[in-house]
Amino acid sequence: MAVPTRSLAVLADLRLQVRSRSSAAARSLAGLCVCATVGLAVTPAPAAALVTPIGSPQFGVEPHSITPFTAEPTLPLTYHGGPVMHSNKTYAIYWDPTQNPENQYDGDWKALINQYFQNVGSESGSLGNVYAVASLYTDSTGGRAAYSSSFLGDGTDTTAYPTSGCIDPHPTAESLACLTDAQLRSELTSFISAHGLPTGLGTIFFVFTPPGVTVCTDGGTVSGHCSDSKLSSAESYEHSFCSYHSFIGSGASTILYAAQPWTAGTLGSGDALLTRHGEVDCQNGTEPQQEPNQTPLRDTDGDFDAGLADVILNEVSVEQIATETDPLLNGWYAPSPQANAGNEVPDQCRNWFEPKLGGTVTANNSEEDKSEAGTLFNQAIIGHYYLNTEYDQVALSQDYPGVACIPGVSLVPMFTAPNPVNNGEVVGFDATESNVSLGVANYAWNFNDGSGPVSGSGDASVFHSFAYGGTYNVTLTVTDGGGNKSSVTNAVTVAGPPPPSSEPPAEGGGKSTSGATSGGTTSSASGGSGGAGAKTIVNPAATASIASRSLRGVLRSGLVIRYSVNERVTGRFEVLLATSVARRIGLHGPLATGLAKGTAPQTIIGRAILVTTAGGRNTVKVQFSKATASRLRRLHNASLMLRLIVRNASAGTATVLSTVALSG
């Protein structure tokens, strides 16, 4: 069921074009890469009342919203021919001339916002947060809205506010100013010129104003479009917005900017100046306000309001991604007459913050914590943040994984190696069990038997025969719709005569790309001689795989591993987790060494010893410590790597790598 947006009235006498965002939501189907055009047959849902485009300038507006997330987005966005940002540099500009401590933009708010920008930049290129989803959206040049961001710092603009501007529709005794968008544009242009800051389609300026300042895209009044508009008959903010983005000029002098007034409410401060909005309208719309970065004790100014900036950070993420994918308001958005007309990429998933990674829903309101806010977070971008999920358009066209509102990008290539295998037998390899949220653009197979790679977008399922016996490291590489690549390698042991001595032995040690998981790598059987009396070393054959599929079950009952060996061996199992994920959840352990070149760093989080008296098959269970299990519970799902290292009586060794994606 489509969710209607809140009504935004049209003023025919205003020369503006506002493209407002509606609430929509979470799960649909997944698919192929989002190209320059999308042609899906859709039946419009019940119409939502939006501001009608009637002139210029244009704005991508994020309205206050109390509409809960209840429906999956079923209507697509369309590409309108304009550019996307192939990379972006950000500035934080605080327009804050007042010296009154009660009206200033607090230093702890600035610190939290600036740190967030820095963390987003530091994590550029990673797949685990909402910014990675934007890479799905391309422009006519083939360029992507890639996750490539850097923070160029912040500055405070102390220029006095204009004495006249808009008419504040909801003034209070503490109101400082009512700024029109035209005044904000003028001041930003002057500030950029005065400091020699770069312009063009690679830079976004975020303009923040402190409590007590109202911003309007028009002249204000009770029927205007402002950051504190409300109906005169009720405490309802029908015309009110949380933030918006737009642009000034053209070509190399284009200024991309996002306006961010103070819409974070008053929890923890008790300052009447801030009690101007339903603060959750600019966060999740329904739940108690969430401040994962709240300070449990009084902050430097004696209040409990340091975490209020977490509400602003949600708007920053929305406007940054909207600007990346629709910088000139002619990129990606939903067309008329669709019910979601005007929606940009972030709008499709408004008010959807799942899955949660940690925190509590409500504060305890003890003497040590009077913030009155919860601490839920669903993003770990070095720090903990509570941000709207982002829209994966390919989820409309494929069945698996089929989730349209996602917190980050999943790219986990998977296939099950056949066994037992005889030389000359035709065996199948199927990659459709892979978890690829942005859709598959290409599969590539390499059987490492001298036959050469097999690749192509239609090769999810391939058949192959091995001419000779040995152990072959079969590698699958998947490229997703966002241009990201990841590989997995599984070992296939083939019974039969070895290749003639004139031919090279089967290759070993499949490789994986950054961010990929590597699996099932077994050193090939080999013999050697070093003259009379030299000992022949024959490596053992082994397989190992994780049978468990549920993270919750693993944390409760242990990780079940199936294995087989062809002879008596000793060795060990190691359970590995990507070090970047381990650090994110505060899990510490030794780093795994000896992995294939290009494998992302891995942390050892569990071990088990293996001693056998003969060849055969069996299972073993690895039980995590309470401390490790507690940290792993912070993950909604987890990709684990298993390494089995064994040694036989002739000093031969074998190493097996396999991977598993555990769901919540």
C-alpha cells in the first residue's frame, strides 16, 4: 500500500518550484544495474498532495513527517538526463553571528556534525553504510554517484542577519531572524567568494543556522513554506520542512548547497527557544527521539542536549545523497503523474531505520542522564549514527535478495563446490545463491585448470569438466550494479590420474578483491624429490564448510562446521571476521596471517583443534565466548570466513577456506 505524503499547499503567487519528498518504504525486489532510463509498467498508487512545480528556483525538500513506514516502495524513480556527482567534497558553514550563548550553535553540536563528515569521508569506498547505495545511480556519461567523499572542513560566518526578510509563521519571543532562501543564497555566494572556496559539481556546501532562526523558501507567513510553519488551527506542521537542497548558477561556478535550519527540538535542554517542532518529524517520525551520541552526563554548558545534533545528522545524510544523485534537480526522481512524483532517492525509504545495530529505545532519565532520548543506532560509520536507509531501485526487478530500503550494500559471492568429482565428469557451478543487493552486472568464473576464465552476465550457472585429477581452486567474481567487485574461491578435489608431467599442475591459491570473502582454498597435491634418499611429501586432501545459517542460532548454540579429510591429520579451524567489521563492533583479536594477496584483513574470533585417526567426514562445533557473542549480537547479519589448516605424517599440508553469510 502506498503511503501518502503530508499535504504541502500551493501558493500560485510564489515564483518557486518545490519538489517535496513523500514517505515510502522498505522491501521489494532486486535487479540489474540502474541505467540511464527505467521503463517499468506501474499502476500509480493513490495520489499524494505535493507542491506543484510552477516556476523557479527549484528545491529538493525534506518535509516534516509523522507518517510511519508501512509500505514497500513499488513505484520507480526515473532518470531525467542531468548529471550525478561522481565524487563530492563537503564544507560545513555555520551562519551564526550572535554572541548570545543561548542562541549560538553549540560547540558540541558542531563537533558532532564535523566528526560525522570526517567519518563519512574516511569510510569512502566501503560498502557497509547508506552512502554506498548511491553508486547504483548513473548519468548519461556512464559515471556513477560513487561513494567518494572528503570533508574539506568547516567555517563560521559571523555576518549579521538581514533586518528584514521573510515573515516568521510561528515566531517566539526568542526568535532571532527569518531568512529567505534568496538571502541565504546571497550570503553563501559572498562567503565562498571571500574565502576563495571551490565551486562546481564536485562540492556541496551545507549551511547550518542555530536555534531561533527560521528559514523559508518563500516570503513566509502562516501559509508559507518554512522550517517552523504550522497550521493556525492545530499544532501540525503541514508546510514545515526539515531541510532542502538546491543550486546557484551554472557551469564551473555552480554552487551546490543544502540548507539545514535547527529542527532538532529541545530534549535535554529545557530551553523554550528550542521547543518549536515535533523533533521526531525530522528523524523517524514515530518513535522517541534517538541520540546515539548523547552525553550521559551534563555537557560543557550544563545541559543534556549534546546529542540533539544526531537529528540534524539524519538530514545531512538525506541531503548529501539526494544532492549526489540529483544535483541540478534534473537527475533521478519520480515523475508525474506517479503517486510518488517528486521523490528523490532518499525519499523512497522515508522513516525506515531498520535494522537496528544497538542502543536502547528510551533513556532511563536518571540523574546522570536527562536527555530524555533513546540511543538506537543503525549505522556504524566509524561512529554510531541513526540514519534513514537508502533506496535500491533494482529491488523492483529481481527476486533475491529483494530488499528495496537497505542500510548498506551486500556483495557476497557464493557457490557450493561439487563433490566427489571424477576426471571427465561434467559438474555444475551455480552462483545464484550469492547475496548481491545492487543486482548482478557480471559473473566471471576461473577454474584454474588451464581452461581459461568463463565470464558474462548470463553465466550465473555454468558446467565444466576437469581433464585430470588434483585439487582445483575455482574462483567466482561478481560485479554488482554499482560497479563493485568481490570474489570467492572454493576447492574442488578431482579423483583421477594427475596431469602429464609436461603440463603444469593445477593452480592454487585463488585470489579475492578488497572487500571480498575468500573461501575453500586447498593446496594442491604435489610430490617432489631432491636426489637419492629425498623424502616425498604428499599433501593431504581436505574440505570444510560452515553448516550454520542463522547468526542468532550460532550465538546460542555454536557454529557447526562440516569437514572431510582423506587420511590421518592434525590441524586447526579458525573463524575469521573482516577486521573492519570487528573494529566497528568493538571486537578485538589476533589478525589472520598467510591469506591470499588482496584479501581484506581478517580477525580471528574463534578456534578449534582437529585431530583425526583416519580419513573420513565429521562435524565440529565452535562455541564463541560470552564476550565475543555479545559483540556479534550488534550485527544484523554477518559474513564469516572459515580456515582449516591440516598437516599429515609426511609433513604435507593443506589449507581450506570457505565463507558463509549468516542472517539475523
